[in-house]
Amino acid sequence: MSVIVPFVPPDKIGPLTASEIDAFLALPWNARLATVTPEREPHVVAVWYKFDLRERVFHVVPRAKSAFVEHIRRNPAVTLHIADDAHLEHTRVVVQAHAEIAEGPVAPERHPRLRDLVLDLSRAYLGERGPEYAGRTLGRPRYLLKIVPRCWRTWTGREWAPSYLR
């Protein structure tokens, strides 16, 4: 069962406002996280995220053996791409950021903050059956990543940016 995301793209062409960004990021889009391998190759993975409105950072909870965590240890520069692929407007937010390993690896069942985040993410992305999935995985070690944006780019609309037309 997948979650239906209740989103109506703004009726405009151009960057999102701060309130539009916050509303968009409150929804459970699959994000793509780009890291750099030790061989200096790009590595992109799909991730679930939770956007913290107060701190304006993203939280991601990867498995302990996720290769991209090791990439972040070597080079914390990342890009996070969040897009609505369902509508023609293709609303998107792209952040160049710094990733921090905030916790882990630790099993969420032994870490209340991580456990709550895993349960929240499972509900957001999987719906009412999310906690069933989360319950099966709470004993498995994970990290808590904090992704701190340094540069934001946003867009919505069914047309090219004017700068592309010059």
C-alpha cells in the first residue's frame, strides 16, 4: 500500500516561496541523496526524510551498512533532490548541503529519539501499516543523519525558467 500525497502544485511558474517550500517538504516525497564515493564518482540513493521546520534541516535514517554513510564520513558534501514526479509542474526542491552523522549506529529500540523518527517516517511513507514495518526493524542498527542545507533551489511550473530562453 502506498500513501497518496495530497498535493496541488502552485499555479505559477518559478521558484517556491518560503511557505510553499515548507508545505511541500512536509509531505512524504521520495528524496534522492547524492554523495561522492572515495573514487570521486557520484552515488545517488532514494531516501525517506523528515524536514525539521524549526531547525530547517533534514533527517534521514539509513541502515548501518548503507554505503552512502561511509561516503559522508569521507566527504560530507551532499545534494538532496526532492521532486513531485506525479504532476506536469514537476515541483522540486534541490539543496546542496553538509551531512552530519548525528547518532549511530544504534538500534532504534534502544534510542527513543531514533525510534520515534523511524515510527514517524514509516507512518508518513507507508500509511497505517507503517508501524508494522517499523516494528520488524526497530532492533536493526541505523544511523541518524542531519542534512544541513547551505544552498536552496526550487521550481514549479509547466514552462522553462526565463533565463533558459535568453
